[in-house]
Amino acid sequence: MYRTGDLVRWVRAGGRLELEYLGRGDHQVKVRGMRVEVGEIDAALAGLSQVDYAVTVGRTGPAGSPVLVSYVLAAPGCELEAEPLRAQVAELLPAHLVPAAVVVLDAVPLTPVGKLDRAALPEPVFAAGSGRAPRTPTEEAVVAAFAQVLGLAQVGIDDSFFDLGGNSLDATRVCDRLGAALGTTVPVIQLFSAPTPVALAARIEAADTAGQPDSPFAVRLPLRTEGDGAPLFCVHPAAGLAWCYAGLAAQLAPGRPVYGLQSPHLEGLEDAPETIAAYAERYVDEIRAVQPSGPYHLLGWSLGGFIAHAVAARLRETGEEVALLALLDADLIARDVAAPEPLTVGELVATLGSSLGLPDADPALTAAEAAALIRTHTGAPVDAGHLDRMTAAYNGSASLLAGYRPPLYDGDLVFVTATADKTHHAGGFAGWRPYVTGAMHNHLLDVEHDRMTAPDAVPALAAVLDRHLGDDRYLAAS
């Protein structure tokens, strides 16, 4: 039996018994939709030689959303400074467990019976950026937008938006403000791939010089360019678009570039590949243009999982090493399911809204209306033609899978199962056994299939991937 830690009691209501939720029986907190065991953070802090005591709690951050705050007591003879200590623990923990603030205590507040008095813990002071000041009008605008959205007094041009506590919804607000202040379009995906003011300002200025922003429909889409590690390549789901991985790229441990692979026909300059094998060949070329040799790291969600598996098999056939193949809820049973009724553009945008960072969309929207909605909330230069091609790709995905027989992949497999909309959780994972020669690992994620990269699901997904990518901070926290 799994004990959840929730406190409930039986109550009689209208002649039947019901469970009434009373709260938590432990100090687990919920941050960005993910339940966090703060004991892992406390253990990492207390494991440092200069820290005698640590406790972590949930607080309201400067942007109004819940954040983690750690309170620490120095070991005898030691002095602690909050920001250096936070930077030190960031080397030990995955991104979603790093506290937004560290508060150094003179003494631990206690109740009359000698227990921690949580109500007496002081309010945290969230550190503003202390790095270089802006040097250009564009950098000044970016710094101002970061500070306004995140509620900070000061931001340096080298401060990462996400290290300052920003999330995907905050990113949309920043890009809206920048677009209004600079009189240009700032696609939110630019902020994910260039999360510091100095980098984002350079991207904006380069786009202005070129006369147009980077295309969000490029076959190989840079989601995060920083880092000298081997890149992670993320293959699009059925609609052909890889924007859904932008939030994931921001949450993964730093040091590894992340690229999305998108359907070649979205720009209208190429025809869509007609088979999964053809997609795989096209994407092998794109991957090798960035990384000529392995080890390769691949991920795919839904239809993208089938393509990523085919890419991995093709790379192994040529003698290359594949260090990671991760499939997000790519269920082989989809090959045998009758094609559903085709979706309209409005229905598709409504279905994909949470993954694209959009508000609830009306399924009755026309292609032009849906494109206007996306432009408003993401800044991306989307038109009706793009959405028509996306919808055609989505509706045609069933024919790609019908009767498809995957190749044999000589390597290990990491599978992530979306459990919230399934009665049985093992089928999708187990179905891959005939097509994988190595070890297989399954992770259960409490989310619906269509929301695997939604903001509230991304921290848990990033933690799983960091573990299999060999991130030392995750292993230390585990």
C-alpha cells in the first residue's frame, strides 16, 4: 500500500460515508503543480559541513506563485551567506528542488514544547540579480520586463529568468511587455532558448537586423543553446510542432543544449514525409548537422516516440552510440485503433492549448482566429496556413501508424506513462519489449496523455529525464 500522507476523516452525509480532506500529515508542499518532498532539500543542505540545521517550507514568491524557501542554521564556528549557499545546493539538487531563497537563522524558533515553530519563521527576502547592469536600450527593456513580472527590485543582465523564479506563464507576460515596449514581436520560445537579458536582447536585436524573428517552424528548433554537453533532441508529437518542449528545456539541468525536431512541411516549403522511416531519415540528417557523432540523446512524445525509436535504430545501425532513448506515452496500441474523426483547426488548438501555454481556446475558432490567438499569447508569427498544415499532419498521424512495425533497436529504453487517463498502466510500456534489446525502464506520471508537457507536469518529467541523462544533482538528491 502506498501511504499518500494526506489526512482525511470519515463523515456521514445524506446517509452515506464520505471522506473529508483535512490536510497533510507531513510537510510535503506543492510547487508549480508538483508535490515536493522537502526532506530531500533539507538533507542536501544539512549534508554541507557548514550547515548545522535546515528546514524547507512553501511560501508565496515575488510573482505570487508558490516557491520553496529553506531556513538554515550555521554549524559552530561557521558563517553562512544565503546566495552562495543557494548556489552550492543548486549543484546538488535537480532544478525543481532548488529553493528560491535561503534564509540564515540566528536561532531556530521553537514552540513551548520544543518543536519547530513554523509560524515564527521570518519572511524571506528574495534576492534580486546582482550582476552586470544593462548597457543597451534593448537590455534595459528586458531587465525591466523581468523585474516587473517577477516582482524584483533589480535584475542583472547575466541572471537567468528561470533561476529568478520565472515559469512558462511568466515568460508569456515578459514577452508581451517586451513586444509593447520595443514595438516588435518577441516569440516566447526565444526566452526559453535565451533566458538571460544579455542573450535575449542579442536575439531580439539580431532578429531586428535580419528584418524578421527566427522561424518557430524550422525543422531543427533551438530550445536551449547553452552548455557543452551532448544535446537532447526532442521529436514532435502528431501535429508536427515541438514548441511543447520549451518548458521542459528550461527545467532540465543546465549544461546540455536542447533542440526540437519539427515536421518539415510546416513552413510549406517541403512535403511531409509519408512514413515513419522517412521521418527518421530526415531527422538523422538534422541531428548530425549539429552533432556529427554520438553519444546521442533522443526523446519523443506520442507519435514522436515512434519516430525517435526509428531514429535511434537507424543511428545504431550505422554504429553510433545512443545514450538515451526516452518515449513519452508512445503506445503501440495506436497502430490498431481506428482513425478518429478529423479535428478542425479550432479543435486541435483547444486540445493542444496547455502544451502551447495558451488559455482555454474555443473549439469553434477558425484557422485565422486561432492563429490570431496564438500570436497574441506567444508572439509567434503564425498564420492560418501553418495551422491548416498542422491540423492535416495531426489528422494524418493515424495513417502513419496503421500497421507500422517498428525496427529492432539495439539499446536501452526509458518510457514515461501518463496514468491519469488510463485504467491499466503497463500495456504501452510492455508492448515495446519485442523492439528493444536492452534494459527497459518505466516511469508513471500522474497526468493525461495530452498534457505530458504542460507546465504542472514538466518538473516531474524533467526530474525523470535528469536521472537518466546522468545528472549528478539528481543522483545526489536521490
